[in-house]
Amino acid sequence: MEKIFWEFHQMALNLDTVALFVRVAALENVSAAGRERGLSPATASTRLAQLEGTLGARLLHRTTRRVALTQEGEAFLREAQALLVAEAQAVASVGQGRAAPHGRLRVSCSSSFGRQHVSPALPAFLARYPGILLDFRLTDRVIDLIEAGMDLAIRVGALRDSTLVARKLAPNRRTLCASPAYLAARGTPKHPGDLAAHDCLVLGEQRDWRFMTPGGPLSVRVGGRLASDNGEVLRDAVLAGLGIALKSTWDVGAHLRSGALVPVLPAYPLAEDVAIWAVYPSRAFVPPKTHALIDFLQARFGPVPYWDDGDAPSADALVT
């Protein structure tokens, strides 16, 4: 290890290119790794070829669909990862010279949650980190982070892509709710099975609502006159008295506290444990800009988020 590390210095390797190689090895795709670093496919390929020329060894087998490490590439990968860790530790040990988070940060976020709870925090985040250029995209599609060139996604609900690294930002407490006017007109369900006689407001294709009962988990098929792929449409509908909705408290907490909505079937908790997550493609060499946003949002939301206790953080508290 020490011998190879010394040889790295003698070769005057470009550490940005070494980091590019490490990402190519992780993603098995030159274009995707280059896109993460703001490089065109041609530029990324040229830099990798220069690295191979400097080392005097072929590191990658290239095909039209993917790349794979050669035996030399596998050996170099281990040392390259160690070199990048050593570089990060050296920078961090300098104290005042420690690199502040900087660069373009590309973030995808669930639309409703992003508008209501992330967007209001962005001015304070950018004030704290003036070196970060934020590209913040709202979408309700589950996008491929690598293909889209995103550093990070903020997602609400159950995670399905096991290849991503996930950090929990906050709990996502959910409840069934309805307006007092709807319940006065249609009656209040006493058991999950009673939902069959009610108009239930359905998000997308989520027609099976799962509850915990004394006898174990119970799945109830629901239906009604309105379904939508947008949670804010359903929030407006439940406030208007159109039915019973399964909603997150980050979306309807204020309405529950005001009495505009009331909980339905509170004795039957929902079976699925969901949360609000930050997900990113790789655990290795996550840039400081990505850590900065994750840590900022975790501190803002906390283990008991403000939408569950009604105490939103002030702008002054966010900036300090």
C-alpha cells in the first residue's frame, strides 16, 4: 500500500480523474459517471484513457452497454479508493483550510412535500452554504438518479430500489381522515371493514389499505368517486367533504389541529411503516455538498417533525 501510494505521487495522478474512475467502477457506465461530474461522455472517456496511459495499464473492458474492470483495474480500484480517503482526511485535518461544501447539487424531490417543507428551507440552506449551486427538481415520478444525473433524491414512503443508499430524514406518520360534514352525512366507520360502504379518496392505484388489528394485519380494498396521482388534489377533496383519505400528517396536520379534518379509525393503526428518505447512488465518497443538505434537513425536521407538533422552525433558527 505505501509503495503504491508513493508511486501515485511520483506519477502526479489527477485525483479528479481517479475519482471519476472510482465512480465508473461503481456505476459500470462511463457516461453516467461523467454526467455526475459535469463531463460529456467523450471528455470522460478521454480522461480515463489518459489515466490508463499514465499507469501503463488497461483498467476497463468497454462494451456498447457497460464497462467492466480488468484485473489491473480491480487492483487499482482498491488503491484508488484508499487514496481518495487519504486525500479527504488530509483536507479535513487542516482546520481552517477544510474544504467547504461547494459545487452544483442536483436534487429531485417529491412534489407536494418539496413545495410545502423543503422549498421554504432552501433560502436558509443557501445562505449557510454560499458555495453550493442548487438545482432543485420537483417530480412525483421515481426517476433513475444515475440516468438523470441527480446527486440526491428526497422520497416519501416505502423504498423499492435496494441499490440506493438511504438516510431517514423524518418519520412519515399517516392517518385516515375526513371532514366533520362528510362524517355527519355518511356516518363514522367503526372497523376497517366499514370502509367498503364509504367514498374513499385513492392515491394512484393504492386501493388496498392495510391495518393492524387485534387479530393481525388486515387489508381492505377501498374505492370511491375520486382517484388522483397527486396528493394535494386529494387533500383538497377531503377538506371539501368528498370522502375519507389516507394522508400524511405533513400534508394535513394543520387541518387536523384546526378541526377542519378529524381522524378516522384511530384505534386501527396503519400496517406499513413509511418515512421520508434521502437516497443517493453510492456510499463511497459522498461529496460534502450532499452531506450538507441531508444533515441540514435532518436537523430541520428532527425525530418529531414540526408538522406533528405544530411548531415550525423560524427563519432565524434555520440560518444560525
